[in-house]
Amino acid sequence: MELRIEQIPLALVLLSGCSESEPEQPGPMTGAITADGGTAGSSSGGTGDSTGGGDTAAVDSTGVWTNVDPCEEDCDGECIDDVCCPLPQSCAEVCCGEGEVCSFQQCAVPGQECVDATECPEGNYCEYSLGEPGEGNGEGMCQGGFLPATGRCLPEPPECAPGVEPTEGEELDCLPECEIIPPVSFSPVLKYHWNQGDSMMAPIVIPLDDDNCDLVVDERDIPEIVFSTFAGGDYNNAGTLHAISIVDGAVVDKWSVSPVTDQIHPGRSIAGGDIDGSAGNEIVTCTNTGRVRAFDHDGTELWTSVAAGGCFMPSLADMDQDGTVEVIVEAAIIDGATGATEATFPSQFSVVASDVDGDGQLEVVGPRFVYNADGTMVADVGISGHHVATADFDGNGTAEIAVIDNTTHTLYLWRVNAAMPNGAEIIRQGININGMLGACPGDAGGGPPTIADFNGDGTPDVGVAAGVGYAVFDGADLLNPAILNADTLLWITPAQDCSSRRTGSSVFDFDGNGSAEVVYGDEQYLRIYDGATGAIVLQECNTTGTLEEYPVVADVDNDGHADIVVISNSYHGILCPDDGSQQSGLRVFGDDQWVRTRRIWNQHAYHVTNVDEDGSIPTVETPNWSVERLNNFRQNVQPEGEFSAPDLIATVVGICAPDEFGVIARVRNLGRAAVPAGVPVGFYEGDPASGGTLLATELTTKILYPAEAQEIQIDLQDASTELKQGDIELWVVADDGMPAHSWVECRTDNNSGHDFVGCDIAG
């Protein structure tokens, strides 16, 4: 973006040592925008009296200022309304007040501290230049570990329509999209390995203790990885529950428990969250006697429920929206604080909590039945199945229910519809999840479904481990009755899991390109599949006898990058075909090119809105499908604004007066993230790409928030006659020769500006 601005007389911009204002910008505001969209006080005049108090200035018929003395001679800022405004507070033609910053040409009051945009109100982003950088050496963490970078919430600038770019010299009313998507990378390394036993269940990630000693357990603390192990190949009895954490780059055992009576069932899933309202989060497990057992954040037993129809995949939710959390299992709802049974209903193989009838209340959703929180039936589809997930496939604001029937290796899709018999409407049924790959011996297979937009068409799709392979079914095709069942298959890639035939999977967009990847472990390998094609992009030896487990994706060490947590075991005769090896324990894989994600994955039926990042369970759960970029199940997400970047442009204007010659470079940030101070700006006689001569280099002296500009003025009395007479152009280049820095622009082809700045003023 190369912009030309006509040269102006020097006297119009030299105001007693102050830097110049920006005449093309909007006039002063009457209040500062706050991070929640409100206003705070008047900002006009800022730190001084804007009504005068000094000499006034006028321009005579020759265009020369007379009687100019608006600021003190030693003003080290910018003159705004005859007041010397400190440079960090200058904002277009307004001087922001103390505690305000200039964002999108308006004074804004920074909001709450944030680690990412998910902690900010809607319509805000997390501005990291207003916070503290991350620390990898344990500073700020009383128990060691990584301290994440923080920022403050600021209102998001309006986004320009596609193809629209603002022009320098015109009033800015929007900023274009400006992002840096990291390069595609699927070369993770083994970051951590806990190798003290066999595990065959889906681990969870959740903060349990106060690592930074602020007396609060929240997402600022290092999360724990919690999982169960078994011994001697017995994955049904005598399980041991472990909590480990990553501290200063090493695995630390926090605690482990192994009750003698009502033993932990090591093959069943667990859940974590704040179930009793006390400090810290709790863990819920299943026992080998079919009960639910809860443990405090330090492993202390809290309660064991009475037998209530079994325990398989517990979930946490506030079913009645009264501020107390319930534990949902296959045939009961249990009070999280006491373990008392609140409601019972006929048992199903697995259930999740979701509002599938649109009444604003969560229901217990199983493969066949849906129940209210009081145990009354809402719907009965009349088909038995095993595993379930929910999402809004048709975009009407209410959810559909995707079910896998393991016995018949089929997928069916249904919804609650009060106008239909038994309140249920079948959308699809009898879809063979094995495709053309045949079937496992015994003709069964299919694990818990995963829902995500795998092909990027805006409609959620269904992914499932089919025993003989991993399959994805196109969500749009599932809704189209004109498409045959077999033609709804998007892709299937062979795998080996004819032992349990019911493993799960998770989803994440590791490179942030808008297309989700599948993370799946069969008997032999941990794999990542391209979501659109099924191509294997990562394959790592990882042996397991398999139950319903799956790898989870979370930032387990607070380093700002997603990690994969996967379990393995060696009690069997399964070997990795690559080298005949067996794996055991729990491993964490990561890649420093992978994007940021949440530091929590708290249950098998995980969906982003079922738990806050600090482990608290929402009193009123927001439907996952109603949140932009979600509408998924068993998928983690990168925060909004993760890829926002700055974009510097530069323009030049000449300044002339008798016996005076100089130029001004205006450097503006048209990006959607701030640029720190100290950016070098080079001034050249002629095009630097064609051998132009460097005249001077100056540094910016203020943070440039979105849309903000700074003007840098230099004296060029000793410039060549050709430059002064306008025979050669003056070039300015922003970020000129700067050493490598952490921020990266979304565009660099618009960093330079040039113009003829020659003077024609009588001496």
C-alpha cells in the first residue's frame, strides 16, 4: 500500500517542539470506551485544560503561523487542544486520560486481565501489550512451572467487508482481517512420559491446586492430568487413581489413591470439576461395584454413592440450574456435594447432558431415551444403541442426537420432536460405519462419536472409530433424504481395533487453518488424520488393548501450545508393527507450531461449554452449538483472536519553510494486534530496493494499537539538492532492518511509502 500526501509548510506542523497532530482524524471524543462497551468520563482535553490559557495561533495570508505558543517549550509529547499530551496518551486529536489507551482511534479503558480472548466479554480481544510476558522459569509460580502471558481486554475494532481496505488520509471506520496462520506442522516430539503402570481409559486435564499462590485454583495454575491404572492385566478391579502435573519441564506425581473396598474401576471413565463449591476441583470415578466415588483435589475421599444402576461414563452438569452440580450416570442423577441420589430412570449404555428439546434446561440424553432432570421421560426413539453425541446439524438452533450402535456397527441420527409419537423423530438409521472395509469377527464395532466440521463446509460431521477403520460421515448428506446411506460416508481409513471395537476419538485444528484433524488411537498406533480426506498426517507407536479411551487435546503445561495426552498398556501380546515394541503409561506429545488451546478436558463427554477453564461447572450451560466456531462434541478449540497480527503502513510528507527542510513519516498500524514501541523507521533518498541512500533511522516511541499512528519528524537540511528540488523521491520504511522479534505482520509489502518532497519556498 503506497500512499502519497502533498508536502506542507514546516510551520504548519512544528509547534514549539511538540510532535504534530493528525488533522485528518475524527474530532475529540466525549468519553472513553470501556472493555465492556460502556464509557468512562470525558477524554477531551485529557490531562490539561483544553479551553486555552496560553497564546492563540492563527495562519496569515501567506500560510505562515503567527503568535504560536500553544505548549511549553520542553513539551515531550504532542500538542492537543493547546495542551502538552504525553505521547502514550495521544489518540488522534484526543488526549486520553490516565489509565486509558488509544485503540482504533478512541480512548479505551482496558478491561480485566486475560490469558486469551475466551476470558474477555463478547466483542473484546485480549491485548497482550497491556499485560505481562510469559515466564518459563517458574517466576510467579510458587510451585514452579510456566506462567502464561497475560493481557487486558479491549474492544475489537470493526472488521472491513471482504475486499475493502482503508486508505490513509481518510477516516478509518474498519480494519481488514489480519491474521498469521502458523505453518502446517505435524512433527511433534515426546515431551513427557509417565511410565509407572498400564492405563486403558480416557485421562482428563484439570487444575487441582494453587500453583501461583494467589489463593485461588483457576486456569492460571498448572493443570493436573488425572487417570487410572491397573495391574496384572485386570482392568476391571483394584484401580489406582493418579494425579500428575508438569512442573519445570518434568512430570511430578501429585498423589495417588487405591481404595480397598468399592475399588476404582480402572477401565471406566472419570470426570473432574468443582462439584461442591469449595476451593479447588474434585474428581468423580466409577467403582467396580457400580457406584460413583468422589475425591477432593488432594485425593481425599469425599463420598461414595449408593448403587444406582451402574457407572460407566460420568458427566458433570447443573441439571436444575440451582448453583449446585450434579453427577450424571447411566441410570441416575447424583448430588455432587453429598453423593445422594436425586433422580433415577431406566439405564442406558451411556448418556450425556444436553438441552435437546430447546427448553433451556439440560436433559439426560442416551441412545434411545431422553429424560428430564426429575427422571420423567421426554422422548423414546425406539432404537437401542450404545454411544451418543449432540450437535445442531440443520442450523435451526436445536440439537440432533448422533448414536452409534456397536452391536450392528451402524449410525443413526434423531431429534426430539413433541409432535411425533413418543416425542422422537428419526432422521437417518442403519448407516454401516464400516464402509467397504468389511467387519471385525463377530460383526460388531463402533465407539463414541465425535462431532466436528471436518470438511469445512459449515455443517458438523460425525466421526467414529469403526473397529476396522476410522470413518467420517458428511453432516449435510446425513440431512439430505435424497442421498443414500452409503453415500453419506466422507472417508474411511483402515485401522486395527477388533479387540474392544469401541474406542473413542477427539478433534482439534492443530494448525489453525479452519479444518479439524482427528486424533485417534487403535491397538497399535496413535494417529492424526486430516479431517477432510482421512490422510494420515502422524503415526506413532502406541499399544493398547483398547476400551472406550481416546487421546485428549489440552495445553497441559501452560506453554501456549496444544498437547496430545495418550495412554498405553503392555499387558497383552499386541506389538507395534514398526519395531515390535510395546508402550505403557501416559505420554504427552507436542509441537511448538501447534496453536493455543484450553488447559482443560474434564470428562469423556467433553464439549467446550460444559465446563469453564478453571473447572467450574456453569449454572446455565450455553448450548455448544449456539457459540460461534463450536457446534461440536469432543473437540477442543483455539481462542478467538489467536492469530490476530499487526500490519504497519508508512507514508511520507515534506515540510518546508524558508531556510528549513525536513520530512515526516507517519507509521500506522492497520492490523488487529498492537505493535510495541521501538520499531525502526528508515528514511532514504531514492528507492532502497534500488540502491537508495539511507539518510536516517528513527524509532517509534509508543505502542501502536489497532488503527493508531505515530508521526516521526526529521530535519534534512543537509539533504542533496536533487531531493530538495523534488528530482528524486524520499522513501520511508517501517520495521526497517529490525532484528527478529516476536510479533509478525500479516503483510509486509505495504511497509514503505514514498513521495517527492521538494520545496519551492522563497528564501
